[in-house]
Amino acid sequence: MATVKCSIPKGTRDFLPTEMARRNYIFDTIRAVFHAFAFEPIETPALENLSTLMGKYGEEGDKLLFKVLNSGDFMEGVDFQQDYHKVAPQICDRGLRYDLTVPFARFVVQHRDQITFPFRRYQLQPVWRADRPQKGRYREFYQCDADMIGSTSLLNELELVQMIDAVFNRLGINVMVKINNRKVLAGIAELIGAPERLVDITVAIDKLDKIGLDNVRNELKERGLTDSQVAALDPVFALAGTAEEKLKSLKTLFSSVESGQKGVEELETLFSYIQSAGIGCAVELDLTLARGLNYYTGAIFEVKAQDVQIGSICGGGRYDNLTGIFGMPDVSGVGISFGADRIYDVLTELDRFPKDLAQTARVMFINFGPAEQAACVQVASRLRREGVAALVYPDAAKMKKQMDYANRKAVPYVAFIGENELKDNTVTLKNMADGSQETLTVDALLARLK
């Protein structure tokens, strides 16, 4: 058999035990906050029908969908001289999910008789995008989503901001929450005489942080906006001051634009809620925030780490009719997604992970031979029943080898049951940090380790 090179696809990763301990710390922190806000867990399959996914993320999003070839002879009867866009649906009708929100909308419609509205769900699962891998951007990565669906109340948006504040406070990350409203962006498009170009405008503006204002202007022109329409956006880019001051200026700009006025009203309400709620993290109104996903219709959010140069680590927004695509119209939802992989990179750069996360065993029993091993197994079993992680070294190897193993695994205590301990029904416990030793009864050992 030929030797196969050990490798994985670009944009994917293996995770060693230390990395998994750190990832689980992130997941457990986020999950605990979701539980505190009374969200319920669900899961959806990695594979969705392409009819579920296509057309929900915009033109660029559709290009990043991983499409899965049909089973069997998928090439039979297909004319490959046709345009790719005609061939693709004939040879693949499923794809890996791009995010968790669209599958959630499908889930809500499919299970509408089994859930209670307003429905609050959370989901921690991987997603896939055929993107170019780079720092903070992977082809396979986890999203940690929380959504409320079946309510239009802006209290839901406030709770999302509160959850953002709670999660990053627990993780020790200093963040800025940026907020905008798609109705404001729709109002801007109408104001400059290009309401039909809303998607083009949002896709271009969403790249402002990455490519700069001049390149955004150029892209807007390439997407069909006239020079005068692009120039008419400058007052929006130039708005400065507090959220209250920006909204006051927008009210004047939108004096005759109803959609924009509605967006301003929603933002005013949300920012008043945030102010009264005592949010700890920084929050700002960013009128250039667009979030390129087509399904957003109201408030949109994006979270940036203030002390690390990296893309957004959390984002989301309001979607008023996503379930309508699947035959259940007029059901509004709002949600956020925490990017666990980028959060991991931020915590690594800031060195904010707790130091004892990699610890697997609280105590390791040295193996001296068959009789001693049997006693170790009994004591270890009792410790485990009481919630103490215990490890019995599997072989009666040399003492140095066993102690070296305990050191490499960062085990804080090593236990010895030798000839004297067997006779007295005791255990000698060594503290690996300071080298101190004491001989204890099993009850005293349990009390010490707990």
C-alpha cells in the first residue's frame, strides 16, 4: 500500500487536548450565558438542501457555499457543455451549511407545531465556507448562535447586547459593540435616489474597514451607482458625535424618507434601553455598519475586540421574514452569533485563558505492581464517584518514568500506595508544586482533593 501524506484541507484544523480544553472553556462560557437568558438548545444537520441555502446570503455568499455531489452516478445524462450554473443543480442538490440562521428558519417552519412562540434557541455547531483561508478566517469554524423568533419587541435586541456584555466580561475581552439599522441604510439608498441598489450599497459599505473609503466609492461606481449618487453618501460617512447627535442629524436628512425615519426611531428606542440597562462594554452607533447578509431588515450588530487587530468576533441582527421563504410569512426574529474561533485567537493573543485548563487529572496514582495497583484502582474509583478526576498509571514502570508523565500532564498531586500504605489502609499524597508529602486515610484524601 502506498504511503499517504498526512495532511488536512486548507482552512481546517486539528485540535490537541490543550486547544480543546481552551475551546471548551469558550463554549462553556457562552453556553452558561445562553442558559442564564433562558435560551433552549437545538441542533440541525451539517447538510442542508441547496434550495434551503441558495439565494439567502447574497451573490457573494452563494459563491462560498460548499456544494456536495449527489450520490451514485451523478454524471449520467448531464450535458457538461452547458453553463456551470445550469450543470451544478443537476449534479448536486445538497450543501454544507453556511451559517446557523437560515437552517434555523427552516427548522422553525418545519417544527412550528412542536415549539412555543416566542421561541428562544441557541446552537453551537460548525459551519463551512469556501473562503480563502487567512488569520481569523477558516473554511470550517464554529458559530455559537442565540435567536428569538416570533416577537418584534426591541427588548430582544437589548437582551442580545446584554448577552454580548456578559460573555465578553466573563472572558476578559474588552469589546466595542457597533450597532446600525438596515432601515437606515434603506433610507440612505432612497435618499440618494438608488433604492434598487440597497444590496449593492450594503455589500460595498460592509467592506469599509477592510478596503477603505476610496475603494468603497470605486466599488459603488462599479456596481452601477453614478458619481453624484456616490458623492451623496459623503454626508453619511462624515456624521460624527454621540449616538444621540448622529440620530438627530439623520432625522433631518430623513425628513421625507419614511423607511429611514422608522430606522432612526428603532435606534433611538434601543439606545435608550441600553443606557438604562447599564451595559458595561462600549457601544456605538456606526452608520457605515452594513453586514452583507441579505436577510437582515432591522437592527444589526457587530462586535470588535479593542485590544487585538482581528475581524468581528460576534455579529447579528433582526430579520423580519426569513421564515417566509419557507412558507411561514410575517414571523420576525433577531439573533447574534459568537465566532468561537476568532474569540480563541483573541484570548490566545491576550494570554487570557485560565492557567489550569489543560489539567485533566487532579491526582495520579503511581503503579508499583499487581497488589498495589488493585488498591489504587479501588481508591481512584471512590474519588471519581465523588467528582475528583483520578488517573492510575497503567504500567508498573520505573518511578522516574511515571513521575515524568505526571509532570508533563501537569497533574497537581501524585498518590502512592506501597507496602506500608497497603498495611495501614492509607495513601501518601505528594504536592507536585512544592514537593510536600503527607500520609492520609482515604476519607482524608478525599476531603483534601475535593
